[in-house]
Amino acid sequence: MRAAYIRETGLPTVIQVGDLPTPTPGPGQLLVRVRAVAVNPIDTYLRAGAVAMPLSFPYVIGADFAGEVAAVGPGTTQFKVGDRVWGSNQGLLGRQGCFAEYAAIDAAWCYPTPASQSDALAAAGALTGITAHLGLFRGARLQPGETVFVNGGTGGVGSAVVQLAKAAGARVLTTVGSPAKVEAARALGADVVFNYRDPGLDDAIRAAAAESSGINVWFETLREPTLERTISMMAMRGRILLMAGRQARPDFPLGAFYTRDLSLVGFAMFNARPEEQRACADDLNRWSTEGKWTPRIAVTLPLEDAAKAHQLQQENTLDKAGTLAGKIVLTIA
């Protein structure tokens, strides 16, 4: 089978695309004929060796996938051959990735793909959708009518937060980096959209959040959060979510934090148990069918361009190039 893999960690150029043996599904597994995959920042960290996780070389890269069941391992009853499935959490914690024509995946990490959703969209929304759901509902316990703020409302996680928060009845504020992205964020459902390049940004956010006496849920997507700024904008008993910034060491204004009864929640999507992620997937599938959840795709490439895809993701994650408004998806014929 064709696969994108590495034999050592390093720059995007270490990624090879070539033939590897087709895996055999073990007990509780599915052999998935992969049709589409998506790139995430965590994929680039693992490939670079910046995040320490067990890697078995040749290591097939990638976490997010969509395709159909080609074979069923012993004892697997949740799916049958021909079922369309999507999922994430591959290539992590010792598991092989899914940037390949076929992948042997535990059925616990697979979810049925809605009939109305393409494989490309299912893959594009896998990690980002589950991340947004975990943060909003497990972490922040979002309630209808609350005000949510998220940076980067047209990015991978940001666009998912906008849509899922709106689906749950929240009021959503977000930032973007250009006039075109302002319109895109509004189309996703954001109630108020700010250009983060505007000099009066913080005053504008405070004014927009005034009707709820501040922000109830701040979903931080930036790698270098400014907690002093964030805390000053929060409503009483607000919740701040952190899911990025491994090397960040921000200042923390303790007095302003505890006197407002605030909560600070950190989480990493890949720590969530299979049953927790499946609950997220159930809502994502329902909202997709209802037209309330449509993942954003910025770039579509073939599997052979896996190294190019990693380079583009790295430029936008680490170098803040700002050239992506959605996910990088690779298709596998």
C-alpha cells in the first residue's frame, strides 16, 4: 500500500511516500480503506521530535482519517465491511498513523460518517471538532445564552468552536486577521467578529461582552496566551480553556482571578477516553446532519504532497504565516 511515513524525526523533508505492507486488523480493530486525512499541529510536533511519544519506525504519520471499512478484525461487531467511518487519535501514544491507503484502527476510535458528509469534510473536522467539543462541554460546561470568545474564528479549532457554540445556543465573539476572514467568520455563525490588527481591539471586545457582564467562556487557541488580559475581560465565574502553548510561561494575576471565582481548565484532546470522544462524535454527526457543523478546508493536496502539507502547517503554527483559513486535507485515491 502507499503510505506517508518517516524513519527518523526531523524537518518535513524526512517524510517519505512509498510502499509499506498492508496491515492486518487485530481483535477489536477495523481495516479502513482511507480516502481522506487531515494535518494537525500535533502531527508536525511528532514528526519533528518536539513531543516525546513512542514511535515505531517506519512510522506512518497522521491522526485524522475518513474512509470505509475494508475488513473487520476478530470480535469486532460495531461496524461491517462497506461502512463509512471517520475518526482521530491515530499516530499517538504508540499507535501508527493513518496517512496511508489502509490503516488498522481500533473500532473504539471510529465513528459512522453521515451520509451527507464527504470523506474530506469528515477528516477535516475530526481532531478539531472533538477538541472544540471537549473544551466547550466537558471542560467549560457551556450553557445556552452564555458568551464565548475564541481567537482565530476561521482556523481549524476556532471555526469548530464558533459553530459548536452557536449550535448550543451561545453568543460567540471571535477575532480574525483580514476583512475577508471577518465575512467568513460571520458566515460560520459568529455574532461579533473583530480584526485582531485593529488598535482598539481590547476595548471593542469589552464593549461587545458587556451584555453578559464579561465573557463566560474564553477558548484560548494561541500558543502564547496573555492571561492578564484575558482575566480582565471575564465575567464572574467565567471559565478559561487552555489547549496550546507547551513552552508558554505567561504572567498570572492571581488576585483578579480568584476574586471573580474564575476557573482555568487545561486539556489535550488525545488524553480523552474513547467513550468521551465518542460522545463528541455523536453530537458532531447530529449537527452535521442538521447543517450546524461544516468543517472548513483551506487546502486539498494528494498524499504524495504530505511533506508539503507538513511544511505549510508548520509555517502557520510556528511562524504565524496566517495563510490558512481552515484545514489541510490530503486525499487518497
